Amino acid sequence: MNEQKKILLLEDDYELAETLHELLEENGYKTDLVHTGEEAIDATYEGKYDLYVFDINVPDLSGIELLESLRNADDKTPTIFISAMVDLQTIAKGFEVGADDYIKKPFFPEELLIRINAKLISQKQSEIYYKELRYLPQKKFLYKDDKVVSMGDVQKCLCDVFMRNIGSVVDKSILMDCLTHSSDSALRVALNKLKQTTGLPVKNIRSVGYTVEKL
């Protein structure tokens, strides 16, 4: 990344928190780790962040209450919620107070990284290259041998995920979000079309997800 992005991570599960903190730091994100809602409030007073990653069920002040107070203070920092709570009411409330994304526990730490990359890929990184492909992430244009590749909305979404995450294993659930009607067979068809259209060598990592390997 051309510019180091700064993340505030709120997670009261110490083992998970350390795993995520280490992963984010290793991938170039300056990450401040806190374990309670009140600590998170203090951190937002003391510093400016490019992204918040908040667990919902934490001591003192829930992630939802925390984000609601920040939004009321006109803090528009993009926010991803993580939580073991899966009831629709909680999820709806999270988006209602201003969350940008939501990931349910348990999850692969790499899945969170992929979602963060999608939010925070450097705005200065105007082009991504892979073999004969050139991708403009801000415009979602793909060029192959300097010719624009024509793709439908599903293929554009899948292409965007893979080009932003070259070398990472993408969980199937993330790719399913690109589909109009989600199913394993629909995903396989969409990925085959993507490979035919773009030449991206998408590989299935059994029981884990899909990847485009680094050159």
C-alpha cells in the first residue's frame, strides 16, 4: 500500500483480538486494539482512523451503542461489525446506526482482511496488474491486452474481489454476495464464466474458498 491506513479494532475476546491485530499489522494496517467500548471512545478522541472494526457484544458500551454515539457526533468513519449474534433484529440495528458491513462469528481471520481490503485499498493505487490484465479498482474497468473486457454485473463484482485480493483465499460467502441468486451451482457457473472472460486462473481451495495465486 502506498499509504498506511489506520484501524481501530474493538474485540473483548483476547485470543481472537491478538490474532486479528497481528494479521492486520502484518498486512500493512496500523491497528490500535481496545477491549471495551469506553476504551474505544477514548481512542476515537485521541486519534483519527480510516476504519472501525467493532465487536457488538463488549463490556461497558456495546458496539452498536458506540457507533450510534459516534455517528451522532458526525463521525462517518467506515465501520465493520463482528459478532456471534445472528438474529435479524441485531443485524438490522447495526446497519440502522450506520455500519457498512457485518461479519458473523466464527469466521476465518482472512475473511475479515478481505472485507477490510475492499474498504481500504489505497485510493492512490489507481491500477492493479496481473499477467496481461490491468484493473482500475476505482472505476472497476478491466483491460486485457489494453482492450476493455466487457463483463456483466456479477462478473464485475467477482473480478473486483479477486483483483483486490490477489494471493488471498476468498471465502465462498463473500463471493456469494456477488450473485443475484446464491447457490453453489450458480457460483461455479459464474466463476467459470469469469475465467473464460478474463483468463483469471481462479482456483478452488477445497473446504476453504477460492484464490487467484500471486505470480
